[in-house]
Amino acid sequence: MEWPNLRKEGRELYTRSARPGRAVYGEALRPFEDGEYREFDPWRSKLAAYILRDGPPPEIPRLRKLLYLGGAHGTTVSHLSDLLPQVPLFVVEKSPMTFAALLALAKDRRWVHPILADAHLPERYRADVGTVEFLYQDIAQRDQAAIFAENALACLRPHGEGVLMLKVRSVTQRRSVGQVIQETRRTLSEHGLEVTGQLSLAPFAREHIALTVRS
């Protein structure tokens, strides 16, 4: 299975623009025979790095709704909404400063639904989000694994899928990468989640590991 609305040109990656003629954050726009595409930089987005490292997509036919934790300014959110323009995308971000950019993005992309909230507290937005088939997390917190697990328990459908972008040095500066990965996998397992894959994002993101998960 491949990601929809994605184009690779050598080591360059593009998503087909859901809103042609409009850059979101100053990225390059490039015309191809099947439409306009936006440059998707793996040095700037861990999702782009994941895709270039052959990270598998979710089961697209099953997707009805997606939850994204840690939306920040919406750079990756915008590309994910290009890839899956028919899928409602709920985006949790706790910083009011960056949330404004998400609101601006949502005005132009009606299937993007920003939520100003703390991802530690999924009970505060679970009623708005409902049940999702895919959970994506990119949060620089010490307890990244616990945040992912709690959101999976709250919102992820049984046999749903997820990707945890593990930022090792946000967990600890002292333990090795291998130890942090092992601890993260153990935390997920203790919450009934199965780690189905592990992928380093080097050289694009140092000491970042993508863990693919199934509930």
C-alpha cells in the first residue's frame, strides 16, 4: 500500500496540494502533469522523513478519522491533509501561540479541526473527536509513551493504527537510545498496544525513532 497524493522525484518528496496556488509556510510549489504539488521537506517534517525511510502508511481504505497530537504551527498537518483530503483530521495543540497558525490552516482546509488542549488529558476532547482509526503523535515530552497510550485508550478504535515519533532526548539525556526505545515499547505494551515496527529517522532527525503501533 502506498500513500495517496504523494510524489517522489529522486530524494525529493511532494504532496499534491489540496488548495492549488496557495503555499502554507513558504514551501515551493511545483506543477506536474496531474496537478500542483507542495515540496515536503524531510529535514523539516518527521513525517516526510518517515515516508522517505519507507515507513508504511495506515490502511487507507479503513480511515474515517485521524487524531494528531502536537500540531505546532501546522507544517506537517498541512501535508497530511494533502495526503488524506477526505479524512477529518483532529489536531491537538496546547500552545496558544502556535494554535493561531492551526486555526488559519483550518479556515482554508475545512477537514482540519484544531483543538486547543493538553494531550495529557484526552478526556477533555474525547467527546469532540470520537473514535479514530489512526493516531499520530509528535510531542517533545518526557512522558511521550504514556501520552500516546492514554490517547490510544481514549480514542483509538480496536485494531486501529498509530505512529509515535519518539524524541529520545526529550525523554532523557542520560540513558542510551536503545534503553529509551525499550522502555517506550514496554510502556505501550503495558497499555495493551502492540509495536509493529521501529524505524530510525536518521539522517533527517537525529535520535528520533518512529514506532508503528496497533491497538
